[in-house]
Amino acid sequence: MGRTVGEVARLSGQTVRTLHHYDRIGLLVPAERTPSGYRSYSDGDLERLRRILTYRELGFGLEEIAGILDDPAADTRSHLLRQHGLVTERIERLRALARSLELLLEADTMELNITPEERLELFGDFDVESHSAEAERRWGGCEAYAQSQRKVGSYTKEDWRRNQAEAAEIYRALADAMAEGAPADGERAMDLAERHREHITRWYYDCTTEIHRGLGALYVDDERFTATIDAGAPGLSLYLREAFAANADRRERP
């Protein structure tokens, strides 16, 4: 028996709206419809969805994925070999980026031009000194860290207020988009992802699409980031990863 769209959504971790979108664009069309007109997914559909999600994880756009999956010369083994090779390449790429990405945002605590009272008001019980020391140990030699340090060293209390307000607005808008079922690779989410990238560039360091894609992965891979991001909106870290990757794909197209 086939599976309903709700069951497939739960199994895959995708939203029902995303699966509907895949159906509309012909990327994942259910094998059957029930007499009542509801979608019914076969085992073959689930395998195609697994491949789609793997390619999405690797940063491919939906049109590219459709072309790959619909290649008549490709079989299951060729897909697995291709995906294994791409995953291996991505691992190496992420390792190379790790020093400049892992908790890089914590560098914003370096040499703040504010009083201890203002630090307490702005950051609460966040341990500025210990996180600053960790940031310096990990990324003291990378340009992004140095650039961030130069920028934040001159920020006043009011600068930090504007920074935090702007960031909160972007995260709130992304959480709302997720809650309302907007696809992570849709225009709304990608536009918000671009706002996030521009925010980092404006306040911290030049955030390229490659770095931004890596940050999205970091938000999921590092449990400290995941816990913070998902605190108010469970699942937001995953949504950000997908939105950042989709936006990177969009901006990297010739």
C-alpha cells in the first residue's frame, strides 16, 4: 500500500508543502492517487525522495537534481557512487573551512568598546572573556576573524543594540516563514537568507556564499548553535541550512 503525503513528510522530515511543491514542479510525482484524489507514494517514490534530499544536502538546485535523476543512463549504483564522491568532497571542503566557521560569530565579543555594566545589559550571563579566548585560540590566524575583530572593537552600546535588533528581526522572519510552510528553497526563504548573509558582512566580516553555506551546515552540526537557534523555533537550524544553501545556489549561478 502507498503512503500518504503526511506519512512521507514525517518519515523524511520535510514539510507537506515542500512535498506538494516537488509534485507541482514534477520533481517527485506520487505513483498513484487514491479514489478521493489524495497523493499515494510508493517505495520507488521514497527512494527518489532519498536521492533528492541527498543532492539537496550537497547543495544542488532543484532543476539540477531533476536533470540528474531523470538521466536514463543513471542507475542506483551510479547515483550512490556519485553521491559518495560528492559527500567526500564536501567533508574535505568543510574541514578546510572549519577554522574560520566554527563559532566564528563568537568573535563579536572581542575588545568591546563598552563598560562592564553595558556588557551585562547586552549579553546577560554570556561569558564574554572565555568565549573570546576560545575564539582567538581557534581562529586567531584567519582573515575573517581579524576583520571581525577590527570591526567590533569600535562598536558602542548603541551599535550592539542595532546589531542585535537587526539579527532578531531576520531570525524572526525566517522562523515565521518556516512556521507558515514556506519552502526553504523558495524565494521568500532565500531572500531572508540573503539578508542574513548581508547582515554578517555588514557587522562582522565578508561573508561569501561559500562561507554562508558552511555556516548553515555549522548551525546543524554544532549542538551549541543548534540549541540556541532551535530554542524558540524547533527545527529552525535545519531550515536555515537549507535556505542558506538554496540562496548560495541561486547567487552562484552564471
